[in-house]
Amino acid sequence: MQYHWLNKQNNNKLIIFFAGWSFDYKPFEFLNCDNYDILMLYDYNSFNIPLNIPEYDKTYLISWSMGVFAAYILRNNLPEFTRKIAINGTLLPVDNDFGIPERPFLLTLKHAKTGLEKKFYENIFQTQEEFERYMLNPVERPIDNRVDELTSLYKKIKAEKIDCQTYYDKAIVSRFDKIIPPQNQINFWQQNNTPCTILETGHFPYYNFTCWNEILCI
């Protein structure tokens, strides 16, 4: 796992952001941090937190996509959170009813390198305009590193025995998510009595926000 401080100005509030598969910090640099320090964790080739997380007066968790699962399994190594938000992910990320169905996931895994060259990122976004915006500031990680990460994630998902339970305080689901079926996400959160908000966006909803605080306030 890798980390990057999107903002570190000795504020008294911290947001810890767990990114989705294949991402790094580059596509998120445009979001205004306001008076929050922002620590981003990504690259699930390993599941070790790579730093000692400082103490803050208030600490918030925002997890996205595969990061929803990753943050949950690392929960005992994380601070106490004031609020925990899951975006377009579940605790069962590969599941026919509550995540990505097994067959399309395995096809993605098999063709990961080809997909990462273009098609996967096109599907991440709702519109061509969003994809073109992403391409102005894309992920910089080597493709082979991102391919290996998906294999690592799948092994971890298969190894973990997760009972459906409440962990997140709030779930956000994008109606036009092409990566994780929206209804599967809704089914998972409803089963666990987690409040859920629907956004009219794709799997990557961040271009609909100007700052991290807007996400916390949904």
C-alpha cells in the first residue's frame, strides 16, 4: 500500500481517503481541501498501512470502490472516526448479489492489462467529457503494478470471511455506475440498514464536487 498527503497543513481535522483499484492521487488533486488535512491510501498490492497516522481532533473516513472493502478489513489499524462514508463499493466487492458479479470480475482480471490501457477508465466515467478531463491528469502508476494489484485484491477478497454488518455510517451509490451494479450496492446497504444516497453520476463521481467537505456533507 502507498500513501500520499493531498494536504498536510497541521489542521485539527483529518480525512482519510481509501481509493479504488488502479488509482493514485493524481486525479484527485483538483479537489479543494479547505481546513482538512487529507491522507490518501491506495495500491492494494499489500494490506499494510505504510505510516503512523497522526492524531487529530476529528478524523473522517471516505472510501471508494475497492477502498470500501480495504478500509473495513484494516479497521483495527485505523483511528476512531467521527463519520465513515462508503462511495460506490461494498464489503463484498466480488459477489453476484452485493458487489461485482464473479464472471465479469474474472473477465476484467483476465484482460486487466488491455482494459487499463483505455476501456476500463472510459467505463469509470459517466460521460466522454469526464473521461477527457481525467486524461488531462491521469493515474501515473505503471500498468503492471495495477494489474498485480487486482490479483492481490481478489486473493484478499477470497481469503476474508465477512459477515454482512454495519460499519459505515453512510453509503453513496451512483445511479450510472458501470463498474459495480448500483442495485447490488443498494441491496447490500439496505440489508445492513445503512442510509444510502443516490447520485446521478458514474462510478467516479468526484467531478461533481469542488471540495472534500461537500462529500462529507451529503
